[in-house]
Amino acid sequence: TRTDKGGHKHFMAKEIAEQPVVVAEAIRSYLPTGSDRVVLPDTDLDFSKLDRLTMVACGTAFYACLTAKYWFEQLARMPVEVDIASEFRYREPPITDRTLALFVSQSGETADTLAALRYCEGKADKIVSVVNVPESSIARESDLALPIHAGVEIGVASTKAFTCQLSVLLMLALKAAADRGTLDDDALADHAAALRGLPTLLNAALDQEEAIRKSAQRLSEARDVLFLGRGLMYPLALEGALKLKEISYIHAEGYASGELKHGPIALIDKHMPVVVMAPRDAVFDKTVSNMQEVMARKGKVILVSDDDGIADAKDGVWSTIRMPHAHASVAPILYSVPAQLLAYHTAVAKGTDVDQPRNLAKSVTVE
Ligand code: G6P
């Protein structure tokens, strides 16, 4: 049934393992077979008529928005603002009738996110939500609700909802790029192919579970862990740190690699594991030099990268987690798997209550 653990020890493990299937479902629903154009359910949404995108969410959904900011800016050349819901409306941000207000929420019931949506009513051109529960309050109060098709998520720490949110947001950015004429047909076809290839890559990432479990075993002895990433991997570093602290209770922080020298480098010593998320992409060399700054101070680097990246940067790292090579735009979706599995196996090694972490709720309906 939809709500048993299907042979897994925890719902979180089951939900991590389901990702190739549910992400494929999300992609199929917006990218019809045989076409490279993203199709949204009955809407006249036209990004060429908009000046700005404002995205608002909490927790893991907020990190999905931070990732999407890179996509909307780079692919669709659209100015984007991202905020956490509890800060957004008290700032009284100006919202114009050429702003698209976009709310991302797994449950569709988070009180702060709903309040932020209501703040935008009557101000924004359109209110769009990306939700897992189509009959939720946030979905009902939106002009357009886009389902992520993740299926019921039970583990308090969000996993499959995150990768499905990312997939839908990337497709929305591609729709924006097509509307605004910022990507040509070849580029759109290239991104569509990358998305369609993603479920296979997610399976390959899941095949690395044993290597990830070994790294997690080492992490479980740490008091603090730092996650580093650059570009599209920066929001994922934040998400990796959030997952780890939520379920293993180890203090973790995510940082942009380049910001390391402005503070957290002071914390690095031989007791500090540093997880570096770095596919061999355009910013890889810069990340490697940040990683070397960590190793020069005896920090213990866990490098998550592809074959090329591991071959280039491996000397002196504590351990490596090997990912298949991926198109840059889908890499944050792929690298979510090792981030989730690292947190999961660290928590299992520590014997914490993975599906019901202390003090946390699946859906927060108070402000
Ligand atoms: C809680 C959950 C998180 C979730 C956040 C936002 O903190 O524990 O996993 O990311 O709420 O929830 P939403 O349902 O709005 O995505």
C-alpha cells in the first residue's frame, strides 16, 4: 500500500528509493512524450509578460526555491527574489502586477507560506503554487497549482518531495525560457533530454548507497559538519546540512564554497568533516581550491563528484562518493540523493528516530 514501508527500515529510506519513479512521473506530466516543450495544465501563464518572479517557502521547499533562482536567472534571464515565508510579509515587500508570486510547499498547509500567499493576493499578476497535495489550502488559494506527483510523503525530513519540487521548478524555468525566447530549440531539446535521462542517473546514485553508508559511519562521530557547494550546488549544501541536523542531531552548516574564507574556515581542524558537493562543472576548479584550503588545515573532506572530478581532485581527500556524469542543470537533483543518504545513514548509525525526529513536525500549521 501507499503507506507501508515496503521492506525498508524507515519511511525515509523508502521515499529516497522511490525517487527514480516519482521524478519520472513528475517529468512525464509536464514534458509530453515526443515534445521538448513544457506544458502546464490549462493556463494562459506567459512569462514574457512578467518582469519578476518572487518565490516564497519554508524549510526544504525554500532550498528548492533557492536552486530554482539559478535556473530562472540563467535559463530565462528573469529577475528572481526568494524568501523564507516567516520573513516575507513582515518586510512588506513591494509586489507589482507584473510579478509572478510562486509558493512551494509539500503539504500545502504551512501557515507562514499560506500567509505570504494571502499577502500577494490582489497585488501579483498571478499566484502559482508547486505542491504535493492538490486539495491543500495553498493549492486552493492559488490561481494555478502545479502538482509535483511525489505521492504521500511520511518521513518528517522531506526527500522525494524535494527532488520532485526541483524537477517541476526546472521545467517551469524551461517554460519561462521558451516564453521569453532566451533558449533556442536546440538548447530546449538538450535540457529536455537531460530531464528524461534523470531517472536512470538517480538509480545510479542509489547504487552508491554502500559507499555513502561508509562515509556516514565516519560522519556519525563528528560534532559539527560543514557542507560546501558553489553555484547550483550551494543551495544543495544548505539542504544537505539541514537534513543532517534534522535527523542525526549533529550540528551542520551549509556554506557557499567561496564564502568559506569569510568565517567558517576558522572552525576547520582535524575533527571537522567537510562534505564538498562538486560535479566537474564550470566552477569546479574554484571549489577544488576551497577544498584544498580545508585540507591544508587538516579538515576531513568527503568529496561528492563524478569520475572526472574525483580523478582531478582526489589527492588528500578523506573519502569520495562517486556520482554519474550529469548535465549541469539536473546535477542538483541528482546530488540530492547522496545528501539524503548521508543524513539517513548517519542517523541510523547514531540510532536516532529517523522518521520522527524530536521537536519537528511534518507540517507546521502555526506561525
Ligand atoms: C517542516 C517539515 C519540512 C518542510 C517544511 C515546509 O519544517 O519538517 O520537511 O520542508 O516544514 O513544509 P511544506 O509542507 O510547506 O513544504
